[in-house]
Amino acid sequence: MTVIIAGSAGERVQTAGAVLSQAAVLSGLSCVQKNDYPVTVGSGFSLAEVKLSPNPILYTGSDAPDALLVVSSDGLREAKARGDLGRLAPSATLIADSTIAAELPAAGLLALPLRNRLSGDAAAFGAVCALVAKTGVLERGAVLAAVEVLGGKGQAVLRERADTAFALADG
């Protein structure tokens, strides 16, 4: 499964990708993560591309992403510029912040108030939690365990935000 997380620089998109990657590894999957962002630190887009597989990953590209998580207008602009919307697999999962949902195809779109309910710096993490809740690609507990493994002073806040994001995705 290939997941593209697109958001704004400085809003912890790379961290959301790292949590997804760590949760996959804790679940016994192989994983690769590629990050992309402009040289202008703290402005513009931020993108994380995560590939998960029960087998060794020999090709790190993503011809037809299985999921696209877009949480800001910067991320949406970059996803469009890269052609990610046109390359999505037919059964792909599309999750977006509700502030930009009108700019995306409605078919199969899950629009959630991530920025409003979690803040800009946790919207990408919330989208990862929503992906896990909607697809079952990983256990929810693996995401929480990944937060613990990655450490940091914000663990308690991320656990709270995960609970909120799971609840948003559950409806």
C-alpha cells in the first residue's frame, strides 16, 4: 500500500509519515518513507510518501497510490502539480481536511474537520489515524504504540489527538 500525505511545511507532515511507518514496522510490515519539501524552510508544501508491504520492498516509487491524505491548500497544490490525483488507484482512499474538500473529486472522499478539531500541526497525524480507522490497514493500537516508540514530549497530546481523529473517522 502506498500512502501520500500532503500538507504544509512546519505542520509535522513528516512526523505523521514517521508514525505511520513505525506503526507498520511494529505490525511486522516492511516500510519505506520518502519525504519531499521545498528548500524554503517553514513555508510551502510538505509531503511524505509511505509504502507498506508484508514483503520486502524492492521498488520505492508509487505508480498508483492507494491513499492520498491532503490536509492543506499547500499540500493540495503540490499533489495536483505532481499529478497524484490522476494516478490514484481505482479503489484509492482519499481523505482531506474539510477546508479544501470542495477542490477534490467527491467520489470516495472522506472530508474531516482535521485542522479545526486537531490544529494545523496535527492535521496530517489525524489523517493517518482516519486512514487506519477507515481501511483497517493497521490496528489502531499500532499507531498509539508508534507514538510511544518515537517518544518526544508531545506523546500525551498525540494520544489525545489520535482518539479525536479515530472518533471523527468513525462518524
